Amino acid sequence: MNYTVPVSPYRSETLQTISVWYGKWHGYISLVICVIGIILNLINIVVLTRKKMQTPINCILTWLAVFDIATMASYVPFAYHFYCRYSTFFISSDKNSKSWMTFLLVYLNFSATTHTIAIWLAVALAILRHRHLHSPAKGSLTRMRRLIRARVVVCIIVCVSILIMIPNYVIHKLEKLEYRNNTTMYVFEDWNLGTQHTKPITTIALIMYSVLAKILPSLLIMLYGGLLLRTLSKSMKVKRRLSEGGASLSYQRNRNPSRTTTMLLTVIVLFLVTELPQGILILCSIFLDKFFEHIYIPLGDVMDILALINNAINFVLYCTMSHEFRRTFVKLFCSCSVFGLSTGQFLPSPSKNNNSNDLSISIKSVNQKPNSCLTLYTKTINGKGDSIL
């Protein structure tokens, strides 16, 4: 009697080959991204916590940077040991020692929690921005009340995310392997996903994780992101009408809200791109036999590197799209003079005095240094200064 081994419909030799090839470089690439991302997020925190930058949105962005740092900092020892120091394709008594596997157990739960917190913070960003655009009340009291509300939202997200992840903490267990040469290694317990041998607690935990930590927040991001996009579209139409009517100064005064909305849309869309596919893949792994081994595992390194890039890229977005962030960053970190050139000569101060709009442009100086690299122009309209970078 001849027996044939069933072939999984999800196995792809091309995917396996790409996974093996990229796995050799993943550890080194991820270490570089983590180091750069940690530094940039520390800068984000310093800039966003300045007194003039303390707003409800910036409060959320600050805590987003905190949890991005936590994710990348925990990834550094993981990548070094399991990718750089030892090959990711083999196990050994040194690589899979009890201490390192215990660390891996803690890391998996910790990183899953920080990812969950981060994506729900992205949801909070979209909701808070949408509410702000539709109720743009100003004043110190209103601002303080909204800032306190944002801090409460962060606390609630952290606590609820930890509760959501409790079943996930339970299902990760280590198994001890002993060989004839008295070597001992530790591996994770096989979940037997997609089969009848999957434990109910494992199924429940993974469904909760995929739905509550990936798919549901992604759907909310799509909903509120669409509302923000519609609001932005209306704002752009108003801008065009103002521009055609010659109201350029009014446009300049109202340009920043649109830029802020665009920046936040970019941030939450990046979360959508990185988190939603992972949630769908987890659901497929639960119900489809061999999907976890042949699809999810080979794509694991790619999903990790996309998440790390998402954690590290926010500084670039803020500098590109937020004038206030750029100005505060330059004020805090640029050691260059703001009014001299490398030759040590003063620049002339162009000025234009017009009685109709009282517009004057002057060069703002702090002190003179021979190695100056920045000239900061200040536009004064009716006695109010606004830096142009």
C-alpha cells in the first residue's frame, strides 16, 4: 500500500527562499533601525513636552513615542541574540538556554502589549483630531481641560490594553528538550494551530488579540481617517477659494490645521498598513491548517521590520509637516548662530514697510558665531511674530 504525504496548499518555495535570504540580514538591519528610532523618538519626546507644545494631540504623540522606544529597546537584545549572534534557522543549548528563552517569552508579551497600546493611541489621535476640528473652541481653560482628557485617555488605553493581553500572556509556555549528550534546550509549546488539537484558551486568546489589538483599531482608523480626509478635502476647497479671492494672508493663518491633519493622517495610515495585514494573517493561522508555519512564520521578519520602520519614522513626518515642531526643534538642538554666515559677516536686514498690511521682514539674531548655518527670518504682521522655516 502506498502512502502519500499531503502537501500544504499554502507552502511556497519562493516565499521560503526569500524568507531564508532576508533572515540573514534582518538582525543587522533591525538593530540599525532601532538605534536610529530610539534616538529620534527621544528627540520627539523632548520637543513635544516643551511648554508651548503641550496640546492634547502632542500629549498622545508623546506617549506614542514612549511606547515606540519601549518596543525598539526590547527588540535590540532579541535581534542581537536570535539573529546576529546565532543563526535564526537552528537551535542550540546556548541559543535556547532557559534564561534566553525566558527573556524571549517576556519580550513577546511585552512587545505585543506595547504594539497594542500604540495602535489604540493612533485611534485616539484620529478621534481627538476629528472632535477638535468640529468643536474648535479656544481658550486656556478649554485647552487645559482637553489636555487632562487626553492624559486620562492614555491611562485608559494602557490599562485596557494590558487586560486585553492577559489571555495572550497565559498561552505562551516553554517546553524542556533533553538530548542523549546531556544537553538541554527550551522551545515554545506547539499550539497546533488550524487543527483539532488547538486548545480552546489558545484559540480565544489569539482571536481576542487579532480582533481587539489589530483589526478593530484598524477599522476605527479607517473610519475616522476617512472623516478626517473629508474634512481636509473641504479645507482644501476653502483654501482654493480664498487664494483665488486674494485672501492670501487669511490662508497663511489657517494653513497649519490642514497640515496637522495631513500629518496625523499619515501617522495613522502607517499603522493601518502595518497592523491590519498582521491581524488578518493571525485569524487565518487560527483556522487554516499549516498556514502559520508556511505563511505567517516566513512573513514574520518582514512584518517586524515594517513595524520598526513605523516606530522610527515619526520624527521625519513631524519635521516635514509641522512648522511648530521644526521651530521648537531648531531652538532646542541647533547650535548654529541664527544670523551670521561662516565668514562671520552680518547679513543685511531686508525690510518692506507698507502701510496697508504693516509687513516687515527682519533677521532675528541671538549671538554671533563663525560657524553659522541657519538664518531664521521672522515675519511680523500687525506686531505678531511668526517664524518661517
